[in-house]
Amino acid sequence: MLKITLIGAGSTVFARNLIGDILSFPELSGAHLCLFDIDPQRLRVSEIVAHRLAERLGLRPTIEATTDRRRALDGANYAISMFQVGGYKPATVIDFEVPKRYGLRQTIADTLGVGGIMRALRTIPVLLEIGREMEELCPDVYFLQYVNPMAMNCWALSRATRIRTIGLCHSVQGTAEQLAQDVGVPVEEINYLCAGINHMAFYLKLEHNGEDLYPRLRQIAAEGKAPHWNRVRYEVLRHLGYFVTESSEHFSEYVPWFIKRDRPDLIAQFNIPLDEYLRRCEAQIAEWEALRRRLEAGESLEVRRSHEYGALIIHSIETGQPRVVYGNVPNEGLIDNLPAGCCVEVPVLVDKNGIQPVRVGRLPVQLAALMRTNINVQELTVEAALTGRREHIYHAAYLDPHTAAELDLNQIRALVDDLIAAHGHWLPAYH
């Protein structure tokens, strides 16, 4: 029986989407779904969700819930990660509140910046433990990795384990939907080619029935008609010539241009939502509580196919139906002007032969140069995580574009020390 393990299944809302996607395919509907989490209460809610979804579809898959990770991984054909080490409190709050003392503000803090660095340092050791257990218990597994910071996590896994891993995000297909709406074209009629690094990939081609859609996007930017929540990306389009995949609130903290403590006018002009992730976490907690109450009241659940790639990948490998998705994989001859071995986001063909990344070649030079500013931070953070050397944490923070634009070297070093101290046991010891 096909075994699909969800690691961090207590992320109930996300797990609900993936389980619904999996069960919606007849070829996968008899799978053994194994739900793992360290929080028994959240795990129990997700187990109920899985059963309700199966009931709604008239299916009887094997559904197992366990707090034993080794049991969950044993014999798995596919494993899907969706956890957050340290949770909202205390870890995520620390990532925001400590930098604020230095005047350093963030929006999401899960991919780059000092927040992204700290999240990687908390997360990579756990992922490597999981990777080693997989090498022992399910060495042929496909690891579908959803946890941020995506590029750093996947880069560390590729360096330190032999597990077949693909990092998955929804920014490529999600942004394509947004752009289709902006230009008034059905998204299913758009053809695009996208490549780069996670949260900083760009649409190299964007067309509708052979028509290049970029002139329409440039017109929107020139006329000041960008959606109020998307002004940063349209500004980047004006200056760099291409549209980036990740949202404006995310992208604003990957570069030195938009969030400046002495320029509140920029924050207002580009509508940058500082501390946005804290609000999202509160909303997600409230959503989880509301879902739990509805389930306890006996409410059934609707099944709607999401735009996540996870179930599509499993279905294609199991059935041989070819699909192209976008995934995060090691740069092994895929993008010529990005460093070898770094984690890149490119088209990936999936069929019976598994996961087959597509070579893109050279990116426009200005885009590759911008990506390398982020890759520098990723590489040094991964080096710190794999070697245990504290100096590389400082090096990563020194080179972070947003942090370096706001703080001097001594301030950055002191901030890193404060963050490490505040995280306490959530971080490994660094020498």
C-alpha cells in the first residue's frame, strides 16, 4: 500500500488542503495516510479532518495518527514536511521583537533577513534528523519539503543527506493567477517560463496565445494602476524589466530599497505591511480554533482542489501522467550564472521517472546579480548550520541586504548575539 507521511500534520489548515488534494485522485484514494506531529491536540484535529474529507468523498483510506516520528517515516513512499520549529510563540515573536530594538523592521521574516537566518538555524537541525531517519527507514522516499526558509533548508538537505528532495512553494502559480487577473486573461490560457531562487524567481516568458503580456504589465506600472497591495513588485518591474514571483510584502525585505527606518514615506508609498507575519499567525491560530469548534459540532468538510503541487507530483510519479511543476532543487547545471549547488527554483518534469529538473541556462544578468545577494546569505547560514560555527551567522547577517542597509557591523553583531540568547534552547550551541 502506498504510504504518504505528513510531518507536522498539526498544521491543520495546510494539511487539510494536501489531504483533500491527495484523496481527490482515484489512483491515490486508497493510500495509507500517516499523520505525524509533536502536538497531540493539533494532531487529533487533523486526524478528524482527514476522516471527514474521506467521508465526504465516500472513501476509506487507511488513516493513522502518531506522535512517533520513526513510526511515521518507516516505509514511507512520500513524506511531506509542513512544520514550524519554535512555533509562533516564542520563536517567531522573538524574530520580530528583538530586531525592533535596533530599529530593524520586517514584514514576514521567514526567508531572508535576520528572521530568516534564525528560522533556518532552528529548522535545519530538525530537517537533518528527519533526513537521517529517512536514510535508515525509507531511503527511496520522495521528500516534498514545504518548510521555510525554503532555499536554505533544501540546500542543507542536499549537502548533508542522500534523500531525494524537492522544495515546494505556491508563489509561481499563485503569482501567475494574480497577473492573469491584472491583465484580464484566464490563468489557464497563460504560458510562462519562470526561474531563479525561491521567492526571487522571475517570469522570463509570460504570454497569452503567443502575445507577450509584459507590455500590458509595464503599462499598469507606468500608469500607477498596480493593485495597492502589490506596488513593490510593479516598481521592481519598472527598474529591472521582469516580474518577480513572491509577494510585495515578502520581496520588500529581501532588498535594501523599501524598508528604511528614516523613510516612513517609502513605507506608505509602497504600502508595506510591517509585522505582517505576526498578524497572519494570529489569524491562523484563530482559524484553527474555529475549525476545531466546527469539527466538534459535527460539521462536514468540502473538498476543493488547491493549487499546491504536492499531490500532483505524487500522482504523476505513481501513474506516469507527465506534468511540469516548479520546484526547488540543487543547481546542477540548471542555471549557468548562479552558483553551483545552490538551491534554485526551476520547471520540473514529473512522471514515472520521478523528478527531473529542466535546464534554463543563463538568466538576465541583472536578475542573477540580485539573486546572488540573497544566495550569499543563504550559503553562509547553511554553512553555520552544518559546521556549528557562530562566526558564519554574523557573516550571513552582515551580508543581508536589508539588515546591512539599516545597521552597522557592530550593531549587526550585537543583534545576532541578542537573537541567539533570546532563542535559547531552540538553537543548537554555536562555537
